[in-house]
Amino acid sequence: MKTQRFYIQGMTCTACSTGIERSLKRKNFILDIQVNLLSKSAKVTYDENKVTLDEIFALIAKLGYQANIDDCISQNLSLIEKFDKKFLPRQIKLPLGIIFTLATLYLSMFGMFFPSFVPNIFLDPKINGVLQLFFTLIVMHIGRGFYIRGIGTLVHGSPNMDTLIAIGTSSAFFYSFYLLVKIFMDSPIDGFYFESVCVILTFVLIGKAIENKSKLKATDSIKRLISHTSKSALKIQNNQEICIDIDRIRIGDILKVLPGSHIPTDGIILENEVSVDESMLSGEVFPVLKHSGDEVYSGTINTNKAFLMRTTKSAKNSTLNQIIHLIQNAQESKAPIARIADKVSAIFVPIVILIAILAGIFWWVYQGDFGWGLEIFVGVLVISCPCALGLATPMSIMIGGGRAAYGGIFFKNAKSLENTRKVSTIVFDKTGTLSIGKPLVQEVVIFDTTKTTEEIIELASGVELGSEHPIAKSIILYAKERHIVPKIAKDFDAKAGYGIRANIDGKIIKLGNEENFCLSKPLSALKQDGIVVLVGEEGQKDDKVFGALILKDELKPNTKEYIAVLKEMGIKTILLSGDNLSNVQAAANELQIDEFIAQAKPQDKLEKIKSLKNRHEIVMMVGDGINDAPALALADVSLVMSKGSDVSIHTADIIAFNNDIKSVINAISLSEATIKNIKENLFWAFCYNVIFIPLACGVAYGAGILLNPMIASLAMSLSSLSVVVNAQRLRKFKFKD
């Protein structure tokens, strides 16, 4: 099975995207396909032994759409489209359509109601009819996409909005053409319906133009991130600066970053103290001061002076590229609430066609006037556009997800964006989540008097060189500050929640909590506030403890305030930490957290999540470490700080690049705002159809209310625009400071 992302041109409503999905899912060589209406993208998983991508593209072409690997269709334009592109630029198509529509209205409406404003030559029925036919054909050519796609999807059993437009306007056109033939046969008629064809197509084209502009605006978040990507970098090679393409950057390269330029990929600063604008990652407006040895990320901006860095990732795997893919995946995925619109769209168009036929026949028979019945038929078809339903969810998801990115919050999929609002209990890890995550060594306690403080630090820092844990980094930094050279260690073996061991000079040296050691009696003499890391040697029966390092980790600023806000929102908070009881209890009391569990191992965290879910709680796990990964995976929603381990970042549903607990509040609030916006969109879309379809059928004709096809087309366009405009309100969502 192979998964491929590609782009589809020609989709106009949700019936288009769901029709493509339904049609391809029927094929036994297609495992899954997801089509996104707004981004015009699709992701297909298929058996490459049974079908090629080109054959899949051919199936999509039969439905009336054009699929391409690149978001550009210039290489696959048909002869007509090539002609249009060369001689009829897209920018003047709509104005031309409007001009010829007005010309048709002038000949029809003015000729009928204000004949004194029309030259006599144009009042001749034959000349008037031929000119209207000519102008209408031009407008139909400009809007020919509706016919190509509409008829194609109808033939393949997946009718959509284009089908409704195509059938409605074609019916009016061919009946008008029949009336024109009657005129040339000297038979009297009451008038043509060419103006209805032109006005319907033009209104829909205007609506689509405005709608497409709003759709493009909805992708601002990705455009903003892409604008941060560098095309080249300055590489230091043989003491010379060489400008290379960003794709040629390799891990370990030394790059020079000039002031004011974007950092090309992730890396570590080698020299200089610099100020970096990380707002595109974290949403924080103030630059961050970086020192030698600190990490910098692709897409962030060097604000003051040049510096050297060693790359830790290729440009392809950089943080910026990962974020762009995160947003794309979130925007292309479907939220569970979208299934409502998908299910309705699957049956909507066929039902509307049936209603239009029945209503048209009824009024034809009742009034004895085929033209009257035709107007009813066309009006029902045109007003019953499923576009508003199709746009209701993806527009809100796209804008909501984009707004989240501005605040340094990245949802991996639409499902997590929807479900976050339902959270009733939040389980927090402590180190690196509620605390700063940089515990500092405060004291070295010696148990074995044959060992010196320096020897204990040599052993501890040597073993911790094999770990990426924040505690390990603090111990190594402590040794570095005191100019103590770590012992050379090998055969590292870490046990999450307990500690780490390694071979130094043929001896197994252990670091960690008391449970990581085999002791005949507990170390009751050690009573310390802070994180206690024991240092010792593995024995045949009992392990020997040389001493302990005492570290302390401060809580992040404003954490107490943010926890209080969560409790005001009715959310239960739990602190679940591997730290010792006194530290965890002190933190829980200070933050006024509802419940706490200390010395929790990964399995303990997992069991706690299971217990909460068994009580029907909707659980969010917030963490950052490898030992949090199982709990993150099991929780209903999981949020991880970006400075956490790769495993936890890969597992979580949401990534907070500002590494702040306020991201939890913002994620929940934004989820609530987005789903509220979707429900508003769906409500108005459903109401529109429930109210206007019966009116178009003529149920209020007795009260003098009847929607003719031209008014119906305007109402249809406005219904889609109302959904688009309402979704734009999410741009004003305010984040918690």
C-alpha cells in the first residue's frame, strides 16, 4: 500500500469532494481516500501492485475533475483552456460574463417593459432572440465548468451542485432555443428564458469568486509559515563562506546566520549571544535571548547579530517543515461533526432533482403553462445548492486551526480540534510541564566517605551523557560549570521512571531513585526537599550508594493563575509525577490542584488514565517526557510541550510551542469557539434549505411569494457567503495572555 498526496481542480461544493471519495472507495484497490474541498487536496492510500496513480487520476477525470501531483494544472490544460489562458485571461472572464449578462437583460427586460429605451431593430423578435442566444452562449462558455463537471458527476452517479446548475440552466436554454425556432416558424411566443441562464451563471460565478478569495485567505497560516522558509544558507567550509541551496544542508554542517535573516534549519548555537524572534513558533512577540549551546529552530529570525550554528536536522525534517505538515494534515482531515454534512450531501442532490421535477410537473399541469412549470423546476434546482453545508465545517476548521498556529498551538488533526472542548479532567506531569523543566543541582550529599564530591560528579555526569532527560542535562551542566570532566561510559541502559545505568571502567554505575537500586534496607537517613538522584555501583547482592545529587525545579510563572482558570471552567486537575512525595505535595498545594500522585511510574500514569476513562471522564494528558508517552497515547486528548521528547511529540494530539500551560486553556477555548462556529454554519445552512426550497416550489404562491430562478441564484450565492463570512469571525479569537 502506498499513500500519496495530490491536488484536484474543479471542486465547488461538498458533494464534489464526497462524490470523489464515494466513487473511489468502491474500487478494491483503494484502501482510503480523503478529499479536502478548501485546500483542493486529497490523500489516497492504494495498492500500487493493482493500479497506478495515473490510472487513479483518470478515474477522477471521468468524474469531471482534474488531478495533479503539483498544485498547478498548467501542464495538463485542455486545448480550450490553453486558448482561454492565452487569449482570454481569467481576470477578464467574470467581467465579460457580467457585460454579456447585462446585454441579455437589456434585450429581454428592457425590450419587454421599456421598449422606448431599445432601438427598433433590437425589438424585432428574430434579431432580439438571435442576439440573446449569442450572448447566452458566451456566458455559458465562460461558465462551462459547471456543465463539464455537472454532467460528468451525474453520469457516474455522484451528482453535485454543478449538476443542479447544469440541469437547471440547460433546461431553460434548450426551451428558449425551442421558442426561438418557433419564432422563425412564425409562431407567437411570450418571451425567452435566456436571461435566466445568464443571470444564474453570473451570480454563481460572482459568489464563487468571493468564496474562493475567502478560501485562499483561510490558508494564511500556511502561507505565513512558508514565508519563513529560506531558499539558501551560508555554509562554512574550509574557512570560507559558501552559499548553498537549503536542500543541500546536512546534519553537522556549520552555518553562518546573518542578522535579520531566517534561520534555515534546526541547530545549536556555537558562538555569540543572540536574540531570536520565535513568534512564528510560540506566538510570543518578544525575542528570546540565546546563548552558546542553545537550540534554534528553522523559520525563526536572527534579530541582532551574526552567529555560527551546527545543524541538527536537515531542512526537510526541520521544525518549520514539520509544523507546515501538521497544519496541512489538520486542515485535510475531517472532524467527526463533518459527517453530518457528508451524509446529507450524499442524498441531497438526488432528492432535490426529484423535488424539482415533481414541483415543475405540478405547476405545469395546474397552470397549464409549461414555461411556468419550467421556472419552478429551474428555481428549485438553483436555490438548492449544498455549498453552504459543505463549507460549514472545513472553513471553520481551517480558520480555527490557522488561528491556533498564531498562538503557538498546533492540532494534528480536526478530530482533536473538535474533541478538546469536551475535556472534563486534565492530568498534568510536573517536570517540564508545570515546572520550568530545568532542575538545577543544589547540593551533593556523600554517603561513602571514600568518595569525594568531585568523584561522584564525574561518575554521575559520565552516566548521564547517555540521556536526554532534563535532569541529565542539569547534572552535565553542573559538572561543566565546575570544570569536572565526566568519566567515559558505555553500554547505557535507561529505565523510564527509575533511572539509568552504564559501564565505567568495568563497573556498572547506577543513577536514579531508590527503586532503581537493590538495597537491603531503605535510605531513611536521606530526607531532602527537591529531586533526589542517587549515585552508586551495582553489586552482586546489594547495590552500593556513594551519594546523592539534590536538584530543585521552579514552577513556571503564572501557572497557579492558569490552574485557577481551568478550575473556573469546571475542569478537574490532577498532578501525576514521578517526583518524590514531598515535592509533588508542595507543588499541588501551591497550585491548589484537586488531586496528586507522587512517584508515579509510566504504568501508574497509564492505570490512572484508564481509571478516569472507566468513570466516563474525558481526559486530557499534558506532559513532555518519554515516560508520559503511554499515558499521552491512551488519553482522549493529549497535549505535549514542544521541548519534550520526540516520542511524546509523535504521540500527542496537540503540540504547544510556547511551552506554557496557558496553551491548555487556549486550546480548549479555541476548540469551543470553532465547534460553536461550525454549529452556527450548519444551522444557517440547514435553515436556508428548509425555508427556501419550499418557497421555490411555490408553497407560498397563494400569498404572492414565489422565487424566480434569478432571485434563487442570488439567494444561493448569498447562503454560501454567509457561511464564509461567519467562519471569518474565528480570526478575532483572543488568546489568554
